[in-house]
Amino acid sequence: MNMKRLIITIGLTIALCGILSSCKEIKGGPVEYTSGNVALKGYLAYDNSIKGKRPGILVVHEWWGHNDYARKRAMMLAGLGYTALAVDMYGDGKQAEHPDDAGKFAKEISSNMDVKISRFMAAMDFLIKQESVDPARIAAIGYCFGGGVVLDMARSGMDLRGVVSFHGGLTTNNPARPGAVKAKILVCHGEADTFITAEQIAAFKKEMSDAGADMQFITYKDAKHSFTNPEADSYAQKFKIPVGYNSAADKKSWEDMKKFLKDIF
């Protein structure tokens, strides 16, 4: 590019920024925080061009662990104007390469509510302390294992504006008590998700109704488990598990989440 064209390009960029007043400067990077004596390795993302405090959102990973997919979603949330923290529930940024290990890691956390709450709260405390975050406006989203985690945080009465579960587990050893759920809830569920039974769905809806929770349950046609993750098809082929990406359901659930977050904030 010659100097004249470079100057014109810079000029157009500045002009567009002035017209739109929305030139984004998305920043993302690894961070570390602790729960007890366990090091937790997360990823913080925000738009540096936005001045002042904004809502903070926790992103809880799939059963594979804190990976690039969780970080990608944090960056996407930053692009929407939120400060997002992709959390580490397993500790030390641990990731699974095989479903057997993923199941083992997930079970270790799912079966211990105290550890689950402690690690989630460590992430929330870290997020709240960020200069760009309004501590009164915090929400959480989760995928697969992470969807179950954020639902359990809502059940426990965690002080969150809302939680969104994408193809997350619905069962729990700690059902919500009447009046305990403070957070509004959005469940994004795949119609063809064979990991979740009709009985589990019915029991979850009854639990939420009995607890007096403000809950929306949206089902996406032909969507399998992990329908939001483009890597799901390769997982299905490699490990012979019933998961799959669904572009339409991915896009629609993201739009449903955006509306939900706008409403709660």
C-alpha cells in the first residue's frame, strides 16, 4: 500500500469511528485466581474502547475443560459490550482429551457442591473486582457441564441477575427450595439431545415452578447435544458420541441469549 492510500485508509477509519462512535478495541488475555490452595486459570475479555463500568458475565466451559471454545465465547461477549471471564472449574487450566477423562473431571466437581460453589465464587469475586465491571450486574452462561453449573448456582440462591444454560444438564443433587432462586433463568435445549430425557425435562420444569423461579425453556429443532460448538461434529466422529453442531440453533440461541441479557440488565 502506498503512502497516499495509507493516509486515505486511516482517514476513512477515523471518520467511520467518529460517525459510528463504536470502534471496538477488544482485549483478551489469560488471568489467574485461586480457590483455597487451587490455582484457577481463566481468560478475561472486554472492550477497551468502552468507558465506565458495565455488566460482567461468567462463562463456564464444557466438560472438556477451559479451552479455546470458552475463550471464544468470552471474546464474543466482550464484543457485545460486556466484560466476560471464561472460568476454570477444574483447576490449573486442566483439559480433557477423551470423553472418559472429561466425564471424570466433570463428576469430581458435580458431585461436590461445596467445591463447585467455591470455585464459581472465586471466579465471580475476581470478575467483580475488575475496574470495568459493575458488581451489581453479574450474570453467567454455561455450556454442557457448564450449563449444569450455572443452573446449580441459580438453585443455590447465588446473587446473579441471570443465568443461561446451553445444552446443559438439568438434574441435580441440590434442588431449588421455594423462594431461593434470585437469578432469572434461560435454558437453551436441543430437541434431539439424547443426553437429556423427557423425564428430566419434566422434573426440571416442575422443580423451577415449585421454587417460583423466573425460567424460560427454549427448544431448538433438530439440535443435538453440543449444538453450539463447531467442534462437536469432529467429536462425534472421533469418539462415536451423539453430539453435533447445528448452525441455525447456534445462531438462534445466541440471539435468544442476547435478548435475555438485555432484559435482565
